[in-house]
Amino acid sequence: MTTPLTPSMSAAIALTASAALLPTLAVLGELRPTWVALAAYAVLCAAVGARSRPSAAPLIGPAAWLFHNGFVEHRHGALDLAAPAAEAVHVLLLTSAALAAALLAAPRGRFPGGHYDLAA
């Protein structure tokens, strides 16, 4: 089994993968605020989260949200918080996807007392 990625490396991979997802969404015609684009970013967060420590989830979710908000919802890299409650739900969804995948992939019994590795 490989060692989980550190939070800083997970954030870098999440930013890079989020940028790489944009051309795929453009080809599919999904560079607009639809459930398909949000689901694609949630799957991306889960994929990065599965290879990361659980403590990296608060970095993975917002990294993906930056690209979703800036390039999918509002185009041309302009971040906008016109609906703060909706954006908070998006960040929470993406962070939850990363955390759930990280917790499911965390090795059991490897840490003292069988606890998850929540340390950075």
C-alpha cells in the first residue's frame, strides 16, 4: 500500500486536476453551472481524496471550488459570491466528497488506537 499524500501535495494535485478538467467540460459543452459540472468536480475531489490523508480534505474541496466557481459558473476566472449560501453548499459538497473518500481509503489499525490519521 502506498503512503497517503500530504495535505500540501494533495492541494497541488487538486488544483492541477481541476484545471485539467476544464477542457473536458468544454468539449462536453458543460462550462455552465449544471449538475454535470458539479458532479465532475465532486468525482475529482473523491479521486484526489482517496489518495490523500483525511486532513487534506479542507484543501481539496476549496481548490476544486475555485475552478468550478471561476470558470464553470462565472467564466473567465472571475470569482463571484452572488449567492453565498449556494456557494457554501458547493464547497461543503466538494470537501465532503474528498473527506469521505479519504476516510474510506484510510488504512485501519495502522495508527495507534485504530484512529484515522488526522494530523498534517
